[in-house]
Amino acid sequence: MAYATGPAPDRASSQRAPSAHPGSVVVVGAGQGGYQTAASLREHGYRGRLVLIDAEDELPYERPPLSKAYLHGEAGEAQLWLRPVGYYARRSIELVAGSVTAVDPAARTVRLADGSAFDYDHLVLATGAIPRTLGVPGAGLRGVHTLRTVQDAAALRSSLGAARRAVVVGAGFIGLEFAAAARRAGCEVTVVEALDRPLARVVSARTAEHFTRLHRREGVRLMFGQGVAALHGDELGRVAEVELADGGRLPADLVLAGIGVIPRTGLAAAAGLRVGGGIVVDSHLLTSDPHISAIGDCAAFPQVRSGNRLRLESVQNAVGHAEAVAARLTGAGRAYRELPWFWSDQFATTVQIAGLDEGHDTEVVLGDDPDAFSVLLFRAGELRAVESVNRPTDHLAARQLLDRGVVLNPVDAAAPGFTLRGHLASLRGGSAMPVG
């Protein structure tokens, strides 16, 4: 999960009517958001031409298992597919493998590297993001990886079979999930993080402390406040050593850079669309061109609760964006107002986050178990987000509470015996609300 905040975009694009019931829709990018756009359009009864273009010559697939079940060898590529190949044929969704090199908004055409072109009445940019790479000497050595695609995961899975010492640069979700997988594969693992704790940008200090304890308990070495200066290789051109900013050196035969991603905005910028921290869209996911939408990891959209413009990286956000665009294009337009939520699995621990913490001033912790608790994050007395570690019932209740705007103050939350589920039930006259 990552996001960029900034002033909300102007409303110019939302004042212009989008294409209603377009005769043809082209979707660029067949990740979770692109796939869901096509699927939801058909579910909403759209009967026009529908083209789904992606540079990867793969069926649309899930990304979360790449750092978990797929990396462990517990799932093959077919288990990653969002739908089998026959699904697309039955629903007349044209799958095109190719790189889009240009968008011509005047002609409403996208052009591919092989010279082919597709006309559109409405275009959906679901171009996603690319991993940041290590900008240090030696970053191009063999054995240095990023993790974003199934090809990346396949290369990592192969490398894990022979690796003995892995260094992970970056203690975000991807870095920590891979560290857990590498430990399970028998590697010695060191995580190098420039900030003072893991997941520093996305979770509270209490939750970060838990993951520090968890990884150390499982044998992962964590180094905070440390940068990487260079990578050094052996005579065969494979990585052998990580040089740290303080001059220290770590032996390594596998290095993963888990230092975030960069949204793919090049096509949009070249087409004259507004970009800034992502492809800028309004609350209906429209770009500055009323015939072009942008969704998912590449889209910077106005967050309804704070008014800030955000770019979120999550399955929930990609799916929600896609469903909102499909509804709009089939005549049921609505502003995107969904509550963000996220999750991560590491070793035997699951953290689930409901809402978005853009800065909090009060924390209330529920639960006495250091390995199973929830952190309620408040700002100016208003609940903004809930982080639940191994407490799925809390997470489900928190999503309902936040989504419905149920009032909860820190004093009540800190009262003995308080539970999120009980608070929801009390608002229904003592009748428990469903949370599963």
C-alpha cells in the first residue's frame, strides 16, 4: 500500500459529460483494475466492442500471491489467473498482447509498438506502476531483483532454490513479505531500511513494533536507518556483496529491491492529459479528457474523506475504480467514495487495515495479546483508520463502522470492555450487526 497526497484536483473534467454508452471501449493494462473494468462492463450489460490490451503476454492474473503462495511454490500460474481463457471468448472481450506506444485523443486511437491501432469511444488507462530500482553501482548484476510481475516472481522463485543469503532493500509490505518467504525457503535474510522502523509510511509505531519483533523472532536480521551505497559482484557477474552507506558490507547471493513503485504516466503525459503524482482524475475517475478514464495504481484521485488527492496501490482500490467506471459508462454514474482497505500476510501473521491514516494524533489499542490486537487511529477526535493484527472480526467491524460514518471517540474506545463489534451492535438496539 502506498499513496501520494496533494491538493484536490480542480473540477474542470467533471463539468464535461463523459461518453455515454460508448460504442467501443479500449482498456490499456490487464492487471486487476483492467480486468475488472472489462468484466464489470459486461456484467452491467455493455454490448459494444471491448478490447483489453497488455504488454505482458499472460492471461490477467492476481498479484498478491506473487509474494506469497506463488513464491512458496504452492500455486502455479494457472492458479493466479483471474479467469480462464474461455471466459474472455464467451464475453467477447478481445485480449491483445502488445505495448501501447501512443494515445491520440483527437482521433481517439491507441497505437501499439507493432504498428497496429485501435479506435475507441472511451479509453480506460489501467497502466499500473513499475518498481523503483536501486540507483547505485552494481544494480544491474545478476541476482538483483524487483517483484511486480509473474515473470519477476518466477525468477525469484528459481533463485530462492539456490540462494543462501538474501538481502532485502526496503521494509515495506513487499520487502517484508519476501523476507518471510526467503526465511521459509531456508535463506539467511537481512532487511536494510533507510527509515527507523518497518512499514513506517503505512502503519502506526505500535503495529510496526509488532512486525519488528515478528521478523526478528523468525530469524530475519533488520537494519534500520541504513542505506545502500553499492552492490559488488563476483567474476561471473552475479551479486556477491551489498555495501552499506556506512561502509559495512553484507554477503548476498540474492538481492531484492522493495523500495516502492513509480506510476506509469508516460502515455497520459504524452497525450496531453494532466499528471501529478499519477494520472489526475476527478471523483468519477475521468481525466482531463472526458473520453479517457484512469484507474488503479496509476490514478491520482480525490479522497472523499480528506479532500486530498491520493494514489493507492491495492486490490480493493483497483476493483472499486473499475466498477465505478463500468457503472458510469453504462449509465449508472456515481462518484468514487469507497473506503480503502488493505492486508498483508507475513509468516503466520495477517495485518488488515481499514481506512486511511493521513496523520493521527491519538491511538487506542484493543487487545492484550502482543500478537493479536487492533490499533484505532484518531485525528481531532474522529476515527480515521483501524489496523488489526490477527483480529479479523475487528477488521470487518471497522470497515462497517468507517464506511457508515459511525461516530466513535477515543474516550469511549478506551473504556474497559469496549469492542468494535459491540459498539456496532449497540447502535442497533443491542442486535448484533453482521460482520462476516
